[in-house]
Amino acid sequence: MAVPASEPLPIAARAGSARWVQLGLGLVAMMAISSPQYVWTLFTKSFQENLGTTLPAVQVTFSLLIVLQTWLSPLQGYLVDKFGPRLLIAIGCLLSGAGWVLSAWATSLTGLYLTYGLFCGVGTGIVYVGIVGLMVRWFPDRRGFATGVVAAGYGFGAIATTFPIDSMLKSAGYQHTLVVFGIILGLIGAAAALAMRMPTASDTLPPAPMTARSNDVAPRSMLRTPVFWLLFGMMTMMSTGGLMIISQFASYSRDFGVAGVMVFGLAALPLALTVDRITNGLTRPFFGWLSDHIGRENTMAVAFLMEAAAVAIMVACRSDALVFVVLSAVVFFGWGEIFSLFPSTLTDTFGTKHATTNYGFLYMAQGIGSVLGGPLAALLHDATGSWLPVFVIIIAMDVLTGLLALVALKPLRRAYLSG
């Protein structure tokens, strides 16, 4: 029966609407802090020319950003757990924006590293682990879907800013662009963060599934369990393999002879990059939602083995530009979901009290992948003169991780939760 307008909504109804508001706020904040990573390539030439240095020296900034974002995540997660998401996530958004503003006036490589690299790296790391940790608390029944939505926001955010930033770069220069967008994105993210909160006892949330843990495990205890290290190893393999593909995408598409081939009136390389960005975002809420219904490990097996098959077919048909574009989209659809499946599985296993800190430790696997993926792929190619060994390793890691989800993670996690 409908509730009369003059009567207050039941507590459960208010809690139900509150968590969707929190999900929306998390999505906005994630979108606001995605540009420093995904739009970085638009600024490299300007930084190189203004500082009178080489491209490799400038690119150290990007590596620093990724390392700080991922390797400091346990500390960042601990701070969010200790002081709450509202303050820390707002600070993270402001740090990310300040990194852009201050880097506009950098006069040396050190200055660039300490502004764009340090501020944006620390800021985005706080926001990312903080929001993921918040969502797994608000959505005990839909952890996969909720973390997938906010993770998709991080992937999709740059789609909304890429063209405006590129246009302002051409019309007003890189310094003006960094200042304007640094202020706008920093303030938007901080405003969203200031409306965030942890669920309280008055928020009547749906129960977690039977496969989730009812008590909470602290980071120190979690790090002593085989379940965590299996998850860490699996995420490291998937991250490394995916970043092998992403980092060398343009290079091997040119070597395959398909980069400039027209597909539907567009060159295959930019078309593939555009479609891949979309599928890499869509996969996160989709497979997160699927895992809420058929189980985390089953979904991992489906996604990772699908990626292995897509990579194999893409390489086998590498001279066909249309097949290359379509299969590359499937490859990215089978990779991006690691950012929804692994945090939801971790929280199901070790509880919500320390969820942000715990995920900070697991998120370091992405840092390992970012360090290993690109260099390993390049070294293998240079040593063998072919991209095929790179793809063989990627396929092997996909298959191994998919099988481990079923034959190792599933029974190990079941035994741990029943113990």
C-alpha cells in the first residue's frame, strides 16, 4: 500500500533511497578524478616543449602517478577507514585538482613530478579505494554491481572531458586548460564527497548473501590467509595481461597492418580505441551484476576464459581489420571487470569493517601490473621480433586465472568461510 504524502517514509525505504544517492555521488566523484590518468597523453607534448626535455623523462610523471595511486592504497584505505569517507575523499578530489593547477606552473621535471605525479597520484588513490570501500558497505547484496558502477565511472569520466580539454588546449594553451579543469573537476569531486557518509544502524540494508562473511577480518589477519594471496596472484596476472594489451595496442595494430585500414568509414586503430573504452567501462557493472546472481568465481571463469578466446581469435585473424576491431572490444569487455569482481569477492570473504584498507592491499596488484605489463611486452617483442609470444603469455594467464577461480579459489574460499 502506498505511504500517504503526509507520513514519513519507513526507515527501510529511506535507507533504500539513501544508498542509491551514495552510489550516484560515488559515480560523480570517480568521474571527476579520472582525467589525470586518461587524458594525460594530451598534455605530454606541451610539457615536453615547455620544460625542454625528452618524452621518456616526461612519461616518468605518469608512472609516478600510477605507482602512488596503487602502492599507497593500503595507507590511503586505512586513513579512510579511520577518519571516514567524507573528509578523506574530498581531500583526495582537491589534491587531484590541485595537481593539475600546480603543474601548469611547473618549471622543471622535479616540479612536474611533485605536482601532477605526486598530488594526482595520491589524490586519485584516496578517492578510488575510498569509494570502492564505501560502496561494498552500502550494497551488501549487490557488491559486484555497485563497485562495477563506480569503477565504470572512473573509466567513463574521461569520455566527457577529452574533447573539451582538447579544444581548450588548442584555443587557450595547456596552462590555462590545466588550471580551469583542475579547479572544476576538483570542486565537483569534493562537493560530491562532502555529501557521502557511512551507513549507520538506522539504515536498514538488505542482508549479504550466504557466501559472504558475517564477521570482520583485520588486514594483518587477512594477509596471513591463503585466500588473500590467491586473489592477489590472480588479480596481478589479469592486470599484467590486460596492461600488456593496452600499453602496446597501437604498436601491434600497426605491425599487424590494420591500424590505418578503414572500417565503417573510420581508421581501425582510433575506432578500436573508442569502442574498447566503452566496453571496458560497460563490463564493470555488467559482470559485477552477473556475479551477484551466479557467484563471483563462476563469473570470473566466464569473463577470463572469454577474454582468452577473444585474444586467440583476434591474433589468428589479425590481418582482418573488422575482426580486429570487434574482437579487441570483446577483449576489453573480458578484462575491465577485474575492478568489480575482485573488490566484491574480497569484501564477501573478509567483511566490511576493514573493507577499504583490505582492498588497498589487494589493489597493489594493479600497481604490479602497471609496472610489469608495458615493459614486459616491449622486452618480449624486442627479444623475439614478434608480438605472438606476448599474446601467448596473455592467453595463458587468462586461462590459468579462469581455471584457478573454479578449481582453487572457490573451494578455498568456501572452506575459509565455513571455518
